[in-house]
Amino acid sequence: MLTKDYIEIEEKYGAHNYHPLDVVIKEAKGVWVTDVEGNRYLDCLAAYSAVNQGHCHPKIYDVFVEQAKHVTLTSRAFRNDKLPILYKKLHDMTGYDMALPMNSGAEAVETAVKTARRWGYDVKGIENNKAEIIVADGNFHGRTTTIVGFSDDPSSYGGFGPFTPGFIFHEYGNAEDLKSKISKNTCAVLIEPIQGEGGIVIPPEGYLKAVAQICKDNNVLFICDEIQAGLGRSGKLFAHYYEDVRPDIVIIGKALSGGYYPVSAILADKEIMGVIKPGQHGSTFGGNPLAAAVAVRALEVLEEENLVQHSFEMGEYFISKLRAIDSPHISLVRGKGLWIGFVLDRKARPYCEKLMAEGILCKETHENIIRFAPPLVITKDEIDWAVGKIEKVVKELDNVQF
Ligand SMILES: Cc1ncc(COP(=O)(O)O)c(C=O)c1O
């Protein structure tokens, strides 16, 4: 079958909830993917940062296959021999006392919301059903009905109400505005340290520190959604390390499995995690032994291959090269680590389509921003190759109207 045959079937029988580029991937290794017709592309999206370790990493693959021979799912009705190892690994790597495992990122965000509300009632003493969580405008935390209920993007929330109450907006990056939204019912502030889906929006320096301080002063939990930003993407293990703060709850997912499996978790100290008691929260697949074994290996790969530092160094290099491209349509190149927003003064989609024809896969976020976020294993030579192609496409489109 050819590309068009797969697309025809997909369009006919699948829900149209995405608008993918018309490439049908069959194989992937490291930063490279190959389509059904044998064309090779450099992946500059990395499955929205879920394959930070590179596609089909052999070390993770070995554990994935080995664990599949033994036991894949026990449910949490019984214990398994891999989940404790993941808990310990997360503790050793991050310093948090405890973790609560789930599957998708959105489920982990829901878990953080539930934990914060529970803490608000049981520890802070907020009147029942009055708890408020302050979120940021421009946020993206996932797709459940509760989560889209606190999105300000109409394509996320439009037509899906009514929504869960108890979420208050503040202006992302504006600590004074955040302070003004705190009330006696505030149990938590939930933010992304850098807004990924928003277009790699980096808040002003000092904002995260101010958020942490405001939370501390007001007995409010600081929840940091590191699902996309975390595990090396930003050039640090967590993007909040740039401001040397310690959130009360950190949410992780995506690269926690290196792309093999949906694995997510929240991290917190025991005074906070302890508010969740048996029977109050869970998931059939959350914390399963296959997920746990894969996640431990995926975390080890980040360390063994020094991928966090590599992301920092390659990111600086990539950003500097992109900034050197001269075009009247490039408004701004911003980023941290290998997480780059290439902001144009017009539609980004034609650029993504042309880049695909040149062998680079990337995706627009919002109308006018291209995100460059390759697997963290990318080399300098591969960046040079990519920049050459990007420059070619930018120049070719400079004088084309659309
Ligand atoms: C910051 C952030 N939070 C949550 C999510 C949701 O994760 P998932 O798609 O695994 O539910 C995403 C996904 O892009 C994300 O970027």
C-alpha cells in the first residue's frame, strides 16, 4: 500500500480529531523516521517530547521485550516487583518522597488536581466544595473535560461544557496578577514552567520564584506541569530548575517511558501525597510492571547518555543557528534546550509542509509558530543539516504570498 492508501482508510474509518501531515511512518530509529515509501525524515517533534531518548531506543526496547515475557499487568489489587523500583528511582532522581503513577499526562494532571483539592480540605481546612486552583491563561494541560474546562483556547473547550468549577485564571508570567487572585479558598497554583503548546512561551525571569514565594506565603500548593517541559527537554531535568524552585507537586509523563508506553506520575512529599488514601484514586493500568520497568530504563538512559546536558548544549547551538537565518517573516526564535519556538509573522503550516518535502518533520503550534523539538540524541551534524534545510525553505517562501 502507498501513502495515499493508508490515508484514505484512516480518513474514512478514523475520527478526524487531528490534522496530521500526510506522512505515514513505518520505521523509526533515534532522530530519524522512515515512511511507507522509504523516504527518511528528521523528526523535529519527537512525539510532543515523548521520545526524548530517541525512537526505539535499544536499551529501553530490551527491557520492554524482557518484561513482556514475565508479567505486564497485575492491577494495583496486587503488588508487583517493578513498581517499587520505579518509585525509588524517581525519589533518587528528583528528591521527592513519593510518586503516584498513572498513564496519560492528562490523568496525571487530574491526579494533581484531586490531590490538591483533598489537601485543601483535609490540611488547609477549606470549606467543603469551595477549593480553588489558579491556572494560567494560554495553558495546555490535556484533554479531559475538567482540564479543557480551564483552558482559554476555544478549540479545546468549545462545545464541551458544562465544566468543573473551581478554576481561576491569572495572566501567565505576571506574579502580581497571580497574587491578586489568591483567596482563602485557594488550594493550589497550577502552571507549566514553559508553555509548550502555547508556543514555547518562556515566562519572564523571576516569575517561577515569585510563584513559589506567593504559594508559600499563602499556604497554597505550587503544582508544576513538567509533562512536556521535563525530563531534559528544556536543557535541565526540570524546567523549573532554571529558577531554583521546588514545587510541591511535579507532574511528569511523555518521556518517562521514552515513547514505548503511556506512563505518567505526580511527585510530592509524603505530607501532601499522604492525603490520598486507599480507594480514593487509581487506575487499572497505572503503575503496571511493564510501564514501571520501561520507565526505570527510560530514566536511566537520560542519565547514562547525559541527555539533559546534551539537550542544553545542542539547544543553544540550534537556537543560535536559527537566529542567524535572515528573513522578514521570522518574528522571533525563542527556546530553552532542544525546545524551540520559531515564530513567524504568518501561517506556519506551509512551512511545515515544505520542510516535510525536504525531509524534516515538524508541526505548527497555534497558527504561526513552528516548534523544533527533536529527540535529545540529535548531533551537531544533524542540526547543521536541518538548519540548511530550514534556511532553504524559509528563503523559498520569503516572496510567496499565502
Ligand atoms: C504540559 C502538558 N500537560 C499535559 C499534557 C497532556 O498529556 P497527554 O496527551 O499524555 O494526556 C500535555 C500534552 O501535550 C502537555 O504538554
